[in-house]
Amino acid sequence: MAHLVPDPPPVNYQNPTLTSFGIASADGVARILAWGLDRATPWPWRVGTDDPMEVQADSYLGPQPDLTLFLVRGARQGMKLAIFHQEGGSWQRYSAYVEVTSNMADHYAAALASGTLPKSTNWEHILFYPFGATQSTPPLSEADWMTKVDDGIRLIKGNTVGMAVLANLPEDIVVYPYVQPYDNANSAVHINPARFPDGFKPGSRMDEILIHELIHRTERNAGGYENRYGFMFDGTDFLTVNATNVYSCMLGRGLRKDHHDFQFLPEEHFRDPKLHFDQQKPNYELAHGRVPTLVDTIKNVTGVWNPFSNL
């Protein structure tokens, strides 16, 4: 079975002995080796956690032909790393877990343990864990990362829909940097504000990305939404897209069609929100059943594009 190996490797690295390790590099990037990657099996292989978006690992030739070096960014104390291979669109684990016991560059592990993480100045139930910001693409200082995320929360709080989303969060939320080099975020909540500097596409401004992920948390990442009439919602992204659309319309922004890329809502649906409601009625009703107080607030917003008003 494949396994993780410390760098530099011990003499008997072919035998699995590593169960935990600490990261002592000044930049907080972990160097770890992988043994047993089947060279006949096509990539992608990765080293990371069960969540494929939580850390970023780049691979290089190792010090021996049967070793692969991975540089892992964003690894925090308590994370459990393993070797994964992508098969049929999903990641399969190929090794035992190895726990990260410490990261000398992470100055927030103790704050997390003691409940003293920095809080948003705009919403006290949102906390920040800035480690990883300097490892993101593009990088931000930890202070800049917190400032930019807090600016997004300020915009969200100043909007009726945004305020309702914040008020419906079921628990305190910790926001982390998103370290992967892609225009994405996830509902953990991980975000890199530097990847969304202007947001010309609908739904792509940083505050829109952030409110989208916070809506996931109000729903506890519930699924079951249908793809209807050519609209794709990937099971979990109906309310996130369309509640954000109401929020965006209130700010004079373009509206997003669905969860595939950042395409504009078709003109016929923008001009006739009742058409959108009629075609997506089962999804609107499902969203209302899950977060009724949030959806009831949204449906009472007037003067903008708002199919929720038909509920």
C-alpha cells in the first residue's frame, strides 16, 4: 500500500512508519514524500485531506525514483493528510492518514484552541483564521486578507438580503484563506479575495462569492435541487445562486444564470422573474422549506428582480 514518507527519507522508507509530523519551515510549506504511486496509473495523484480543496500540493521528482515530493501549502495543526487518486470523477484514498502536529509558521493554532481567533468587526459571529493567506495564489499578507474579507462582510451586512443571511447562520463561522490557484471558494468557508479583484462577471465579485458560501452554511450544505429547463444547480446551488441574484440586483449588479461558470441570466428570465419562478417552482419551495426565515425576508424585497416574491 502507498504511504507518506518524511523528507529527507529514512533508510527503510519503503516501510510505512510515519504517523505524524510537524512543519518547521519558515514559510509554513510542508515537504513530504509519497511512496508507492503506481507509475502505470495516470495522474492526478494528490496529497491532502479528505476535502480536495482544503490544501494545495504541487508534485516534483523525489530524491529516489520511487518517491514523489509534494509541497503542501495551507496545512494546519490537526489536519490529516493522505495520498489520493482521482478515479471516475471522485478521489479515492490510497494511504493511511498522517497527522500534522504543528506548523511553526501558523500563529493562529493556539488562538483556535483557546477560542480567541480574530473576529470580524462587522459581524461578531464570523471569525478569521488567516494562516495560508501568504501561501495563496496570488498571496496576501494575513492582515490584508482579514481586511479584505471584512470589507466583504461590511457590504453584505449593509444589504437587506445580506443581513438576513448573516442572521440565519446556524453557528459561529470560521473563514479561512483559499490556497488553491483557482477562481473558487467553498462552504468550509475558504476564500481568497485577491482572486476576485473586480468581478465583472455576474456573481463573481468578492462579496457575492462570500455571501454565496455563507448561504450554503444557512442550509447546512443541503442538496436535492433539480436541474430544470437547462439550468444547472449541481444539487446544492439553487438558493446560493438565486438569493445572491436578489442581493446583486439590489446593488445594480448583473445576475448569474446558474452554478456553471459565471454566465448571465438569460434575458427572458431577467425580464420575467415569474417565468423563472414557474420553471423552478419545486426548487423555490424546497429552499423556503429549508430556511423559511431567510426566504421570507428575500420574498418581501421589492423593486428588483425577485422571483421569490411569488411564494
